[in-house]
Amino acid sequence: MQLFIGGAGAGKHAAVSERFPTARWHRLTPGDALDAWNESLADGMILVVTGWTAWLEAALAVERDDDRLRGRLVAALETLAVVESEAGSPVVLILPEMGRGIVPMEPELRRLRDLVGWLAQDAAARAEAVWYVRHGLIKALK
Amino acid sequence: MIAFVSGGARSGKSEVAERLARECRQAGGGTLYYLATATASDAEMAARIARHRRDRGAEWHTREAPLALGSALDGIDPGSSVLLDCLTLWASRARFEAGFDSATGTAQFEALLVATRARSLDLVVVSNDLNEAVLPGDLATRGYVAFLQCLHRQLAREADRVVEVVAGIAIDWKSPSA
């Protein structure tokens, strides 16, 4: 598993498109099951998963318990790792960085930014490579 | 040389950028120019501008950065160093006062980069990293961040040197030697 992380407009999508021109893209649909990415899987094809912010915004409105939501995300990451090794489909995750500003006034935005941060940590711990995208430039973090 | 220096509020970006501009100038022996983007809209802003001016010292020649950035360097002698501080403020005037879209903004900015090279100047651009936070939901702010990020990616692509500043420490993202 590989991770591309960066802020809004940092150039993450361009960076991933450039490196994996033949990859299949799966944008998470808010409200759908996480493993809907199974539909986009094909043997040997690289799978890019994006759309985490919108998915999480919808999910945290339904699931009030942050630990449980984080647990579901970790389980999904572990499933992805299995899929990756079994199907031989390398997985690339595009994740947002949104943890560096002022603490938001709205509780839901505070939850969102916590969950996005945990997701990045949990994904990075399981990824073989982590890339930080900043103003269109890229640095290897792992 | 064109350099891009950015970081958070009070991270020390201006000091790092001034040092870079000075180092370029020492090699060439030209004049130091400061392209100011801030206007004294209130007392706090006026004090902030005065503090920056005092910190820079008297050797800097201050000019206002115009919205038409291509003309910003008119009359500046080759070998001089120019510091634009900061792009965030220029972008907010360009977006909210002049109503520039991304294409107009990047074209104006491109004109500055082209003029820098054509006049054999060194240019150091300072900006704020604003895009790694939870963004306000309103379209105006989101549009502004997207506009600013177009300029940041353009500058990072074309600059010889890109530096991130954290707590006064310069982290190289792109350097001529690399």
C-alpha cells in the first residue's frame, strides 16, 4: 500500500495520475459501504482510493462513536492489505492533510479533522511508502 | 534565481527570505528591493508593516506590488534582488478586489517570473501555507485557497529553490544542486 498525503490543492491527484497512468480510480461514495471498492478491483491493476473526506463527513453524522468509526477504518485498511496481496492489485490511497489550522468552532469539523488525522496515521503505519505532496512537489516520508 | 519561501504564521519565513535575497545580491552586487503587498487597513496592520520595515533595515528600497505584476520590476537594474512579501496578500487583492480568476492570476504571476529572468534579477517570493487546515465551508474562501494553490504550484514548478520554514528553520524542497 502506498499513501499520498497533502493539503487542499497540493497536487495529490496530479502526482498520482502521473505515477500510475493506468490505475483504476475508486472515489468513495458518501453513505456507501467502504468495501464498495471491490467493484473497482481487477487482478494486477493498481487501485487508487480517494474521496475520504466526503465519506467521513457522511459517516460521522451516522456513527456518533469516534473510536468505533476509527475501528471500521482500520478494519477496512487491513482488508485492503489482504486484497492487495491476494489479488496482486497494488493499492494507492490519497489522503487529505487538514490538521494544521485553528481548531474549528463546529464540533463536527473537529471530529472530521480528528478522524482524518487518525486515518492518516493508521494508513501510514501499514503502508510501504508514504509521500507528502506540497505545492506540487513530493517528498518521501516512508 | 527564483526562490519560493513559505510556512505558517510567524514561522520566520520573512527572515529566511531576506537572507536568501541578500545572499543573491552579494554575488551580484545589486540593490535590494522590497515589493510590499500589505496596505495599512487598520492600526494593527500599520504596526505590523512598521515592524517588518524596521526589521528589514534601511538598505531595502520599498515599492508597492501592483496588481499587474508584469510591471512590478520596471526600472530595476540587473543583478538586483527583489523580495515579494507576501503572495498570500497579493492573491487576496487579486481575487477579491480585482476579481481575477485562476487563469488571469497565473498569467499575471507568469509575467513577473518572465520579467525576473529577462531582467537578470533574483526574486524571492514569500507566502503562507494555508491549505493544510480544515477549510471554511463558504465558496469564497474555498475559491481563494484554490486560486492561491494554483499560484503556489506554478511557483514551485518554476522556482530554482523551494523552502519550507518551520520555527525559523529552512527545509529544502527543491534546490539548484539537487
